[in-house]
Amino acid sequence: MKLPVMPPVAPMLAKSVPTIPPGASYEPKWDGFRSVVFRDGDEVELGSRNEKPMTRYFPELVEAIKAELPERCVIDGEIVIATGSGLDFDALQQRIHPAASRVTMLSEKTPASFIAFDLLALGEDDLTGKPFTQRREALIDALSGAGSSIHLTPASTDIDEAQRWFTEFEGAGLDGVVAKPLAGTYQPDKRVMFKIKHERTADCVVAGYRVHKSGPDAIGSLMLGLYNDAGTLVSVGVIGAFPMARRKELYEELQPLVTDFEDHPWNWAAHEAGERTPRKGEGSRWNAGKDLSFVPLRPERVVEVRYEHMEGERFRHTAQFNRWRPDRDPLSCTYEQLEQPINFALDDIVPGLGKA
């Protein structure tokens, strides 16, 4: 492979801002795996945010890139799995698997798509020093031959359009808006773009904790639950960003609530294998050395957390501590309190995306 921009490349990043800034180019914020695609004839590499190749996990995209992209190019974008009901990040995570046979099976069962949103090189030309407006025009031309697997992200300089996207597109699984300076050059690993993401609050039950890696007398993370319609306390995520002094204080505060598993709603021994929530002592699929066992607590304390959006029954990202809610009854912490985004079809955002 010999291109004007060679792998690995750390993608250009965005910093969070509370509102959509004026005077920029706006795009939907896709919720997938960030990837820089390198193609030199029959040679294809899918880079990642940590600069490690993901090529082996998406064989169907390698073939699509050969069929749908220019002979020699470097394109920044997002790998997603689109369904009729929106983006499926859980299915995307399952693709990172050591067994080639499983990767092949999943590539046929849940094929991925690539959403292109920046052009770093084309032919012999390095475009990273060009303003974004020129790169965008060149990207539109470069994707003129794209088909069912490679898609161009929508973009607009209309801030009202961007606000509409922010409000409506979440219902298809997107998680905000990105704003790019019109004259900005491509700067790898620099936070020169802006991202505006959804942030909401929810009152959750604290039903357990994991100890901190520094020792057994400090809290690593608090395990959160919400009650579903059947009255079952469902594990929805964790919070864990506390100063060390506070971790030790929390450990002392929570000891009176420690219980055993027989009296706990998350009695893993009673659960069937294969459920979403990990059982006591079960290892992580993504880190074989990580123990997911926890200390059960009587579900009596309520905490208000900040979160972006849900992925199925769980918070998509780690939630953030907001405040304790001693005034709330734990049984009142249900899914009904969560804001439901407007349903929106992926095909209305990018024609052909999400259709079987």
C-alpha cells in the first residue's frame, strides 16, 4: 500500500459543547465504530480510533470498498450496523470476535455499512491541508459510485436544519450533531470539531458495587437499576467517576446495605445463562481478565444520574453522578420516567440505509 496519507491515522476528534454553534457545517453524529478507510487498489485497511486495524472483523466492507470507492483513497467515517428499527450498536460490538468463523457468520447475518464524512486523500493528492468545504465537495464526487454498503453522511450549513436533526434523528439511533469549521483543515487526534450530544437525567436504584482496583476499601463503580413493568429490577449501567477520597467514603456509607445474593433481586445463580446482565464471577466478553462479580446491596438508595441515551434496556454510555435522591422511593424508579425519542427511520436520513 502506497498512498499520500498512510496508515495508521488517528481520526480528527470533537470536543463537547452545550449548544450548536453558528457558522459551521453540520452532520448527524453516528453511533458506531469510527474508522479511517485506506484503499490502494486491492489493498484495503480499516483503521480505528486507537489506530489498530479492524479489517478482519468486517470482510463484507472490504469487498464493498473495492466495489464502491475510488481506486486510491483515504476516507474518514463510521462503521454501523443498520436495521429497520435503527442503528444496532450491540450487534456491532459482537463483530469484534477472535474466531474467524463467527466473524464470517455475523458478516452475513448482520452486515455492516460505512458512513463516509471526510476525505483525506484521493489518487495522488493529500487533502488534509485543504479546508473542509473543499474536502466535502471532493467527497461527494468520490462517492458518486457508492452503492448499498457505502453511504455519504448528510451535511448542511443551516443551523435550523441541524437543530431539527438533533431533535429527530435520535429516534433512529443517532446520538447528536457534529459541527465542523468550514475552513478547518484535517488535524488527526486534535479536538477541532464540536459535538452536541443528548443529556438527560434519571433516578436509579443503587443495587450493588464493585470495588476499586486500588483495594477493597474503595468503591470502583455503583451498579444501577430500574424497575420494569413486571416489577423486576433490571441492571441498566454503572457510575464510577468519583475522587479517591469519595470512593472510600462511599464504601463506609454503603456497608450497612450489604446483603447476600439470596435476598437480592440480582441473584445470578437463579438466572439462566445468556442473559444480558453478567452473573457473579463471570468474565467480560471484551476483557477476559476482568471479574464482573460485585457486592450486592439492598436496593434502598436512589441516585440521580446524567445519561445520553439508551441501548435497549441499558444506558448506552457510562452514566454520570448528579445527586442523591433520599426523597425518592426506590420502587418509583421505573423506565416510565425516561424520555422517549421520536421514532425516525434511517432510510429518511440516508436513502437505502437500514433496508434489508
